Amino acid sequence: MDRQDNWTTIIRPVSGWLNFNLAELWRYRDLIVLFVRRDFVAIYKQTILGPLWFLLQPLFSTLVFTVIFGKIANIPTDGMPPMLFYMAGIVAWNYFATCLTSTSNTFVANAGIFGKVYFPRLTVPVSVVIVGLLTFAIQLFLFIGFFFYFYLRGAPLQPSLWILAMPLLVVQMGILGLGMGILVSSLTTKYRDLSFAVGFGTQLGMYATPIVYPMSQIPERWQWLYAINPMASIVETFRFAFLGSGSVNPQYLAISAGMTLLIFFVGIVLFSRIEKTFMDTV
């Protein structure tokens, strides 16, 4: 009898651009949970403030933005309390930026373990996105706390039913960050310069997204350009859902979702292709 009949799992090499098995991630869900637990605990391990940094980072950023862009630059916030206006954008952007920057060095940072044992390489960036989701949830509670504080003080806040669409927006942010991250990670195996450009590009991307200014400050004839940036529509919808600031353009949201799926598909295809040979170039 063929000895292969006794194996429970047989690992075979695959070729081609579209040979990837996303269902394999489910079989390795325990490994993903292990990575999530490891990364979430290790982020602020051996720090004095520990998990408080999850709250202090967006809070300090919001205070700086409020002083610089609200008090000094006098950029309008559509009548919303500046602190809430900036915090809404920062909380949403931080989740996307964390997913992007943390997954963009997947191959380089994990070359040691990738070269020793087999498991779906995509489990690492997926676990990073889940860790980012946990951080986003903590920061969202901080934002909601300030929301109720300003609401009870009589601020002109008008939450809408778009809040019900928040889970979809969060999923889209995670998919977008994952797609762009693994795309950059795949290219970084050959072009290390990209690892330096990610942080710089993320900062530039924040200013190309209505984080410190409302979309109403953009001339209407140029607003269509912002639809190409998927995060622009997400941030605007996030603010409108909670604060009633700005507006929601379904057409721009559709373009944003389409761009997200395109980036994710290209990222998955390239990641699947590079993972077969990356040990030769890393």
C-alpha cells in the first residue's frame, strides 16, 4: 500500500497566479488566535502605562490637531466640536494605517519562521488586522465617551442611521489595509526602499484624506478625485454617522468599495505568487 495513504495532510507545490486557497485560513484559525494573543499582549509589554497607550495615542493626537488646525490655522469643522471632529477622523485613520504599516513587512519580519515551518503565510497579516480591530474597538469607546460628553453639553450633534453601516465600514477599512499591506510586503522582498516609503506615504495619505478638514472645504469640481481614495469616503461616512457632519455620497462609497476590492484582489494574487519564492530574495 502506498505510504501516502496514511498522511492526513499532503503539501504540494502550486504554480500560477490565481492558485491561492483562502479556505485554508479557517483550518489554521487556532494559529491566527495564537498570533493575535501574542501580538496584542506584546505591543505594550514592559511599558509603564501598558494598555493606556491605546487611549493616550488618539487623545494626544486629537489635542495636537485641535490646537494646531483648530486654534492656530482656524480650519472650520462644519460647526462640530473640533475635538470630536478630529478624533473621529483619527480613530478611523489609525485602524487603516495600523493594518497597512504592520502588514507591509510581513515577509521580511517573519523570514525566520517562514523558512522553518509550513503554514499559510496569510495568517500573519490577518492576525495583524484582527489585533488592529481590537485596538480600534478600544479607541472607538473613547470616542463614544467624548461623544456623549459633548452631546450632554448641548453640542449640535445629529447621529444618523448610517451608524448601522459601521460594521461594513470597519470591514472595508480592514480589507483595504490588509490588501495594501500585503501588496507592499510582496514588493518589499525585492525593493527594500518601499519599507522606508510606507511610513512617509501613510503620513501623506492622511493629509490627502479629510482628517483635519471637512470635505466641504474641497471645491466641488475636485471632490471626485477624493473618491479614488477609498479612505476619504469612509472617514466622511464615519463622521456623518456619529456627528451629522458633512454628507454621504452613495456613488463615492461605491467607488471606494470597488477600489478596496481591486486593491485586495491584486494584493492577494501578488502575495500568493511571491510567497512561493520569497526565501530566495529576502
